[in-house]
Amino acid sequence: MAVQKNVKKHHNGTDAKLLIRKHRQSFMLNELELQALTKYFKKYKVKNHAKFLRETVMTAVIKRFEDDYPRLFEDTNSHGSENTIQF
């Protein structure tokens, strides 16, 4: 019988193993994009560039998931279709 080690839990109850970053993603920038990003880093004193980019991307992803999540009573006017009778 194998002895199972105690798995460390993160402060929110997530297994620490799931939080290890081992999947690399990369992207290319043109000169103007790089200049804009560099200017932003300097202006707002961003020290950890990788953390900033990761948080920015994940914020956009999570917001999109929340926006696309189905709702029971969805406002139809916000999507351009109206339930009005036209004569």
C-alpha cells in the first residue's frame, strides 16, 4: 500500500501542484507595440513584466467567460435585438 504524501494546499484550498507554471506561452511584438509596452512599464513602474502580462491576459479571459456565461433573465436590449413591435 502506497503512502500518500500530504499535498500542500494554497490559501484558497487549491492544490499547490496545480499552481506550478510549467506551460510556456510566447508571442511576438512589432516595434510600435514593443515601444508602447516599454513606455507603459516605465511610466507605471512595472517591475515584474511577466506577472503583468500574465495577469492582464487572464483578466481578459476571465472577463470574457463571465460575459458569455448564460443568464436566466438576460437583457435582450444589450445585444442589439429588441422585443418591440414595429408598425
